[in-house]
Amino acid sequence: MRNGRAAADMRRYIALDKQVGLAVEQKPQMREVFLEEGENLFAVFGDTTLSDTQKQARIQQIQVVAEQKVWSLLTNDTAAAHVSRSGHSND
């Protein structure tokens, strides 16, 4: 399962790179964000002490934090490209 999660994280990273054209210096930072998110999600899925409701809340929190990190790393140009292609903004 861990390899599947890593593969999904890499697909998201590659899709974002294709969508906005990440700068060379942004690529390792973005990759780290997605890998960290995947590790945190993997830990939640494996945590037998959490109820389903608690897992859902924790997953949502992890995703929000990852999204905030992604937005903080995007330049104005790459952020604008992301908004224009996806319809999402960081409002």
C-alpha cells in the first residue's frame, strides 16, 4: 500500500508540474510536500486507535495543510496558471 500511495503522490506532483510549469527550484520543495502528505495519510489509515470520524477529520486537516504549503510555494505566475486551468483559488 505504501508504494501505491507514493505513486499517487508522484502523479499529483507531476500533474501540478505539467499544469503550472514549476520552476527548477520549486520542484524538490513540491515533491517534499506531497511525500510528507502521503506519509501522514498513510499513518492515519494505519492508526487503529482513531474512529472513522477522527480519521476523516485528520485526513481533511492533512490535506488542508498540504494545500496551504503548495500555495505558499507557488509564485504569482504559477499560482495564476493553476487557478486559470483548475478553477481553484486559495481564497
